[in-house]
Amino acid sequence: VPETLHADFYGFQADLTPVEQDAALRLRELLEREVRPIANDYWARAEFPHQVVQPLARFGAFGAFIPEVARFENSAVYRGWAGMELGRVDASTCTFVGVQSGLAMGAIHVGGSREQREEWLPAMADGTVMGAFGLTEPLSGSDTARGLRTTARRDGDRWVLNGAKRWIGNATFSDITVVWARDVADQQVKGFLVRRGTPGFTTSKIEGKQALRIVQNADITLEDVVVPESDRLPEVHSFREVAIVLRLTRAEVAWQAIGVAVGAYEAAVRYAGEREQFGKTIAHYQIVQDRLASCLGNITACIAMCMQVSRMQDEGRQRDEHAALAKSFVTTRMREVVAWCRELLGGNGITLEHGVARYFADAEAVYSFEGTRDMNQLIVGRSITGVSAFV
Ligand code: FAD
């Protein structure tokens, strides 16, 4: 396992603290040992390797941003870097961690009571309780802030939920799912912890996905699901709190996208040095070198951008539009990189075994979730012009 990444051309890793650098290296080793050897196989079968959960939990992959469960003091820059390391080996594993940690634990961290935090966060950090985050619906994706249709009706000391969710990662096996629903009384969005096995709560796996195939995404139906008031997140009063959770994770998705680009780039560099055509390895040809240099330029610019966005988060001055610009810019550069790498491998670029096809396919989902490119550009556009173009 390399101590530094070849794709970290300007040596950004040195900006992490010594403790963080050590953690990044341990994570790199863990992923090479536990995830890389099985990723293509599980991806092909669209199954989730549950055996990776405990090694990731012991390492401290879940809830690193929550002081009471973090294994060591760390910065947003470190957490972003860790997301890049995960994406570099497998974007699905990175997404799984992002859902468990950033979204599900993030929702309880932002909206939960002291009792709820104590009940769930340590167990989720230990990987003994799995979480999911149910926001998107069949009829509401980009417009969940105004379009969310799932309802919550208060009935004494309990709530009754009705509606449907779509695309919910980890929900086929999660022990608790954070369900966002609109209170019929005040029309505000509220958050509920729905436990597996609650009558009326059913999940079914979305089949036939051609990206992030390891991630288990579910359609959820809620039919008169009864949730006690004690399982409502009391610090959530409106969609504002949902937006706070998403703000915590959006910059990390940009880092994940760098990881996807790095993973494809590394495979392409390797291939260029091995594949011979016209009597020489293709690394000898100018067009091939140009393509690799373009990939490295994209990756280097994106790391610099994300380092700064994460620093701004550490300093408490990151705004929505800062994370949004990073997400849209980096995912667009990622898409260029995986396409160039795919091309550089010729026909082998479309086979799993040559190491680019999985990144190429997964990039499409990373491009569209946690706010599509368009949504993030509009958030930036609103900041530039002062007018919202959403509707
Ligand atoms: P739509 O909102 O229907 O958008 C379709 C197209 O229209 C897009 O190109 C979009 O940019 C464009 N568009 C929409 N509105 C406008 C506008 N005003 N102006 C210009 N263009 C516009 N959600 C969860 O809640 N939990 C999860 O765990 C989760 N995991 C996911 C995992 C995967 C693999 C995927 C693919 C999705 C996941 N999602 C999850 C859902 C994800 O967040 C949504 O897919 C995303 O927000 C986009 O919504 P949509 O797919 O409904 O697209």
C-alpha cells in the first residue's frame, strides 16, 4: 500500500495532521485488504458485503464528525480525505458509509434528543445498528423541500405516517430509518426514527441498477405506520434541519467524486504502461500522455478546491453555495476523467476486470445524488445573482 497517492501530485496529504495522516494510511490498507479484492464480484452480483461493516466500524468510519463517538480528534479536511480514499477503492462502499454516518447519524446528531443520541449514536458508530435516511420519494426528488408528500398525523402520544420513499440507501437491511414526513397540522417537515419490523413499514430492493450496484437502495411504503412521540426527532422543526444535515454531507460527496476519478486514473496509468501497440507500450504515445495529464490536472484542481471547502467548514464559514459549487464542479470533472480513462483502455475499458468500468458506471450515480449538477449550479447561481431560478 503506497504511503502517498501518485494522484496526489502536489502532496496535499501533508496538510493533514500526523494523526489524520496515520488514519488515512490505515484506511487505505483496510480498503485494499477488505474491499478491493471483492468489489467487482459483489458489484456484479449487486449484493452488499456485510463482512466489511465491522472492520470499517473498528477503524472509526462511522460518526467521525460527532465528538462523543469519534475515535480521535479530526477535521472536515480529514473526513473529506477519508471519503476520497473510500471512493478510490469503491464508490459503493463510500456511499454505504455516507448513508450510515453522514446522513443517518447526522440526522440524529442534528435533530435528536439527548436520550436518542445516547441510545443510537454509539451503537451506530460500532456498526451494530444500521441506519438509513428516507427523504426522496417517487414523486419528489430535487424538490423535496416543497414537494415532500409523506404525511405525519399526531394521535395523542403517537404519530401515524403514510406515504412512500424511493432510492433509500441501506434501507433493505437498516435497523432504523430516519423518515422525513410533513405534519398535516402545521405543514412542516418532521423527522421520525422508524424501527425495522414496525407494522405497515415495508422495503423492497430496487433491482436492475447499473451504477453503485453494491449499495442496496429500496422503495419504501408507509401504511398507517405508528411511531411513538419518543421516536420523533424533537430538534427538527422544519426542512431547515434537513438542509443542515445535507450541508454536512455535500462537500464529502465532492471528495468521493475525486476518489472515483483517482481510482479510474490509477487503473489507466497502469494499463498504459502494460498495453503494447505498434511495438511499444501505449504510454509512449503523445495522445495517451495528454489524456493522463488532463486527468491529473482535473484531480489536482479538485483536491485543491475540496481542501479549501473543508477548511471553510472547519472554520464555520462554509455556506450552502460553497459546498454546492464543489459538488457540481468536481462531479463534472470526475465524469470527464472516467470517460478519458475508459477510452484509454480501448475495449478493455468496458470490462470489470480491467478496473475502469465500475468507476465509469458508478460516476453516473455520484453525479446525480445529493443534489444533481443542475440543482447545485442553481444554488450557486442564486448566490451570484440574488435571484432563485428553481421555480
Ligand atoms: P429529479 O428531481 O426528477 O430530476 C430529474 C432531472 O431534472 C435532473 O436532471 C434535475 O437536475 C432536473 N431538474 C429538476 N428540477 C429542476 C429545475 N428546477 N431546474 C433545472 N433542472 C431541474 N435519497 C434519499 O433520500 N436517501 C438515500 O439514501 C438516497 N440514496 C440514493 C442513492 C442512489 C444510487 C441514487 C441514484 C439516489 C439516491 N437518493 C437518495 C435520491 C437522490 O438524492 C435523488 O435521485 C436526487 O436528489 C435527484 O432526484 P430525482 O432522481 O428524483 O431527479
